[in-house]
Amino acid sequence: MKYYIISGEASGDLHASNLMKALLKKDVNAQFRFWGGDLMQDVGGTLVKHYKELAFMGFLEVVMNLRTIAKNIAFAKRDIKAFNPDVIIFIDYPGFNLRIAKWAKALHYKTHYYISPQIWAWKENRIKAIKRDLDEMYVILPFEKDFYENKHHFPVHFVGHPLIDAISNRKQVDEYEFRAAHQLSEKPIIALLPGSRKQEIIKVLSVMLSLVDDYPDYQFVIAGAPSLEYHFYKQFIQKETVHFISNKTYDLLSVSTAALVTSGTATLETALFKVPQVVCYKGSWLSYQIGKRVVKLDYISLVNLILNKQAVTELIQDDFNNKRLKKELDIILDAYERAKFFINYYELEKALGGKGASEHTANLIYKAIN
């Protein structure tokens, strides 16, 4: 069978690559053509566009790149027609993917969506397009099934969260070897996860690094995104005691004592590694003003959204400053407070449904197109 997959971000590249591996177990002759990244390319098939060319964050950034986005949409349509797949699998990335889905459905392509757009947060009116243009939806958050089926009468498949598989299947790191390989001392590690896009890193990393001198008994380590080179981060690093490790976030989290994390999938990843964290977010003034008027959520982190309570502290916009961040970091380094995190994190993992999301989704897709 021929599978056309569109993923526009680093997290989508990870989940799509694991889905591809699972599909190959069902369909040894599977042909993949995709928009994604290095992890998908490692599985095999033809990479059409890398997600590094597609990542536009925030309202202003999207508006400034409308011409590029329009060209990419037109190209995707031509490329899909030429490939003529048995199914198109959309991975998150809704602004782009829902436009392609509308076009594809009208031409009678089978349209499957893995990892739902977060319409429960904003743009809930997208449900009309989803019900019209998608044959199947596979959701990874437990509350999404209730949202779609009970509120909007659209049947979906809850398949569990693929991060559980990605983390449990990884090769275990030897802490001594890891520290030695990256010239890290024996001091406890505070991991800094400032995001994967330049815009968000520029907004948060300097504030995170402003705490370094206050914690001489710890070492701060920046988790570099695979899409960015060290020279970009170098402008923020003023202290020799700050370390940088690229594309090893899971290994870093596995040996970390605490973490400062930009809001996004990384908050969930940090929780699944059982690392106490402070969630950070700061956007452009205009993007934030627009966002807080249209996003209908009590929390911004996936950890708090899934548990429906403030299990981790969120510092948003003006609250994200040196004074508040130091106060919250002190809390998560306290032994008593840390115990609360571990209890909440185990509750979170249970809610996510256990292992097997990729295999479950692959089985459903293969069955549907046959």
C-alpha cells in the first residue's frame, strides 16, 4: 500500500516515524512518501519536505510567511496527485493539514488524522471541517475522546499516547558514561528545555540562564533542538559553567534532578521521565494578547490539562521572570515538594493508557484501508 504522511514539526517526526515502523509490521510492502524529518527518513521512503522549512510559530510569524505557506499547499496537492496514495495520514500541524484534507476528501482520497488538532483549546469551529473532511481520527489524550464523541458526536479512536512507547523503547543511558561524554561534573543537573523554534528560545532562554549564579551546587544543561545549530544558542551562553547538549533530550532528562521547560510536548516528556519541572511561556506581546482572548483553557501544559489540576507550576508571559522562576525552582528542588510531583506523574501515566499507541493506530489504519 502507498502511504502519504504530512508532519510539520519535530514531535510529529518522532510519532510518525514510530507509526511507520508499526505499519511496516502489518504491510511489508508499504511505500512511504512524506513531509517530516530525519527520524522518518531513517525508517525509509521519500522525504518531500523537511519540517525545518515549515515551522512558523505565532500569529505574526504565520502572517509574515503566508506566501510560503500557500506555495507549500499548492506543491503538496501536486505531489499527492502524482503519488496517488491509498491513504493520506495527517500528523497534527492543523493549519496546513486541514486545508489539504478538504481538497483530498473532495477527490476521494482516504483521509486519516493521527494526533488531533487541539480544537478543544481554540478554533473549536474546526470541528465542521474535521467531520466533513476526515474518514478517521486517532486521538492520544484521554479527554479528547469525550470531547469529540459526547460534545460533537464525531466517533474517534483513543489509541494512547505515543510518547510512552518512545520513552520506554529507548536505549537506557549509563549516567556515568553520559556525564563523561559531555564533560559534566557530578553535580545534580538542572535541564533547560527552551523549545525547538528560534522565536520561543529567544523569549525564554535568557531568563532561564539568569539563575545560574544562584545555584552553584548544580549544573545547568541546555537541551539543544535537532533543528538548530550550536552557534544559535551560543549567543545566550555567558557562563562557562553552562553546558549544551544537542539532540539528546531524553538522555538528559533521564539523569536530571529538575527542569525548566517551555510549554509544549516537552512538558509531558519531562513528566514521563519523572523530573520535577517549572513550565515557562513567553510570546510576542501581540501574539499573547490575541492568544489569551481565543484560547479557552485553564492551563497551558499538557500535564495539567490531562490531570485537570495544577500539578506543575506555569509561569506565563509577565510572570515568567527571574524572581518568580527562582522561587519556583527552589520549590521543585525541595525534597518534600518533589514527592508530590512523583505521585502526580504516576497518575498522569496511568491516564495516558499505557503502551502500544503506534501499533494500535497502525492496525486501525491498515484495517480501514483494506
